[in-house]
Amino acid sequence: MMKKMILAAALSLAFTAGAAFASEAVLTDAIEAQIKETLVAQGYEVGKIKTEDGLFEAYVKKDGKKFEVFLNDKMEIVKTEQD
């Protein structure tokens, strides 16, 4: 019985800690402007910006091609997908 209680407590703590570290990106006007500035400086035409899976997602065009660019909260591109 004691082992089950310890296991339950450990699992509860692990899930709580995981939730605390899983932060959702919050898109404000200032962050949206910063994302646009960052991507325009890299040659992208920026369209819609939203959040997905804790990242900022921007729909962009470059050299006639469409992309989805994912940025973290430090405005670093972490993934790019061609549409």
C-alpha cells in the first residue's frame, strides 16, 4: 500500500511539473510585430500569425513559395514547412 501511495505522489508531482514547464505561446500585438520584423529581415512576406503547440506559427512567402515558419519565444526559427 505504501508503494502505491509513493508512486501516486510521484506521478502526480511529475504531471504537475510537466504542466508548469509546458508553456503556451501568447500572441500579443508587440510579439506579432516582433515576429514580422524578424521574418521580413530574412526576406519573407508575412501573412497570418498564430500559435500552435507552444510555438508561434507564421504563414509566409519567399521566392514565390509558401511556408509555415515556427518560432519559439526567443524569436528563433525552430521549424519550417513548405506548403
